[in-house]
Amino acid sequence: MKLYCLSNDPAKPCFVLSFKELMIMLDCGLSAQSVLNFLPLPPVPSTRLASLPNYTPPHINDPLLEG
């Protein structure tokens, strides 16, 4: 079993645990902007929802996390 640290910043930890042929990524930071791509869509198209502006978190401004 081996544990690898992929981050040099203690505030943004990211580890990979390898055991036999299994690799597990632990505690990996994810930008909130990236998460928006995976939000569920409403099941019924709605003009009211479509007219809302896209959500952008005001406190997220880290170019190292943006992809």
C-alpha cells in the first residue's frame, strides 16, 4: 500500500492511495465552477428558469483550480 500526495498546498490536499491494482483519489478539491456542469437539469423546460442568470460563486477566483 502506498500513499502519494499530489498537492504542494496544505489548503488544497489531494492524495492517491494505491493498494494492489486499486487506486483511490482522496480529498481532491474541485472548483465550484466545474461542479456547475454536473447540476441536474429541470425535467420540464421552463421559460422562468431559462431566464435566470447563470450562477457564479462570488468567492471563487482561483486560476489554479479552473480548467
